[in-house]
Amino acid sequence: MKLVVYLYLSMIVLGVQAWPTVKRSFELYPGAAMPYNEHRISDCMHVTSEPGDFIFKKSAPSPAASPLAGLNFSPNADLLELGNEELEAAAVAAAAAAAAATAVTAETVCGLYVIGEPDTIVEITMKHYDVNCETGGLMAFVDGWELNGEYFPAVKDHHRVLEDRVYEFCNNNKQWPRYSNKKFFRSSQNAALLQYRIPGRGSFVANVRFHKITQPCNVLVQDTAAVYKMSNFGHARNCTLSALFPAAISLGNLRIGSKSVRAQDKVNYDCHLLEDRLEIGGSAGLDTSSMELASSVCGASAELGPEQAIYCGVTSVRLVSTGRYQNQAAVIVRKSDEHDLDIATLMCAL
């Protein structure tokens, strides 16, 4: 009996001593904790390039005011002087105005627009969301950006169909059993969008992280002056670089097309009939599939080429590749101004 008691007490003591060691085993990187950033979303269109938790909270709308609250009575006014018909008409008008304002607010779609460095992709983890399906609430993750019904990257420039790039979700409180509302998304390029429509009360917490990639393709320009390397890495694909402003473009370290095309004495800026080419142009919106072309480039050169200014809402450079050749180019982008009118090759209609 004494031996059993002794063994039992020994097991308890050893378990207590072992617990701190087990707990410390999860501290894989002691002293190197990841920085925690917390951001409050206050604007309907919130653009960010920072990692961390993004928090949105909307309280329940305040009770509707009296329909007569909008009527301007003087302190000495006698309500009895107004007839019943006048009061009813005023009440109906005030109620209709309030309903219209509520409808506009209820249908408003807002977004968290995330943009990273050119060689990164975006990761968004929904740590929490309270968006009720029954009241018209809805959230959506977009692989890319969407503005006014147009998408970046364009449908033709992305390896996934649009239906697979947009994932909608909300809370179904009638569903049983209840599922965890934690969701995880990753983009295919350095831009991603989290859209939300919350008519009444609701909230969410979205964690944003960025991950490096070795073969970037579609890139949304973040800086107003930078150098970007475009390459197909031997793949048959279209890669687009887009800047959301009028820009001056120049090319360097150019190698596009077959050996015979690269053997030409000069870089060709009229290659629109060739399958492998670099297109420079612009558009009014995000959809670059129908952009106006200023030039189509092919050939080879290690020297820096001339600048050309694109005066459009969105300036784009698209590398079109069949996969038969290793195409690449260094693209120098800077924001254009009125002093660049002499080098303008394209002006989009306002």
C-alpha cells in the first residue's frame, strides 16, 4: 500500500515539474514575437499596405425619429391650427425621406483594399465576423481589386475564372449545427479586396499578412516612382502591371520574342501582329482587357529606352507570352505631369 501511495505522489510531482517545460516548448522563437498592429476601419473605402488586425464595428441604427420631427414649428405655434390632412401629408413625406435614406445606407457596399509589394501575395484571415444573412448582410473576398464593376487583374489576365475569384459569405443564424466563422483566403497577386455590406448591426476582425513569392505576374503599382521587373518565366500567360494614375513609362533590359526578332538592330514599337509582345496603354477603369494601346514592343536591348507618357486614369503594361520564349523587361514607372505632354503617346477621353 505504501508503495502505491509513493508511486502516485511521485507521478504528481513529476507532472508538476514537467508542465513548465511542455508549456515552453511552444515558444519556438523566444524574444522574437511578431509585432501586433491594430487598425480601426472608419472609411467606406479603406486602402492599406500594412499588416495587422483590421476591425470594423457598426452599432444598431438609432430608433427612427418621429415623422413630425422634421417640421419646423415656432415655439408659440398651435398644432391645432394645422389640419389633419396637412399633418398626415407631412408625416408621410418625412417617413418616405427617412426610408429612402435608410435604403441607401443599407445597400452601401464598402471595402478593405489591400496592396503589398510587387513580389508578395495577400493573406486575409477572418478571425471573427458578425454579418447576418437574414438582414441582407454580406461579405466577399475578391482575388484582386474591384471598382465600379471592373476587376484587376482583368478576367483574361488571370488564371482563375471570375466565379472562383469572388467568395461570398455571411452568418446564417438558422443553420444547425453552427460552423466556425473563421475563414482563410490568399490572393494570386499583390492586391486583394474584402467587401462588406452591413445594413444593421455587425462587426468583423480581419487579419492581413503578406507573403513573398518568386514569380510575380500581375502587379498593382503602389509607388509613384519605381522600377519593376516583368517576366513570363517561360510560361504561357499574360502579366499586367497597372498604375492607378497617368504615368511616364520607359523600358530597359528588354528581351521579348523569338531569336530572329531579338536579332533586329532596333527595338520594334509596332509588334501588335506578333504573339509575344509588350503592350503599353491605358484605360479609364481597372479593366485593362480593352485598354487603348500606345505601343506594342518586341526585340532586345540592354539600354534604357525613351519615355512615353500615358494620360489615362489607369496606365498599364501587359506582357503577352505564348510560353515558347523567355520574355522579360525592366519597366520604369513614374507619375506624369503637365511637363510630360511633349512625350505623350496616348490621351484617354475624359
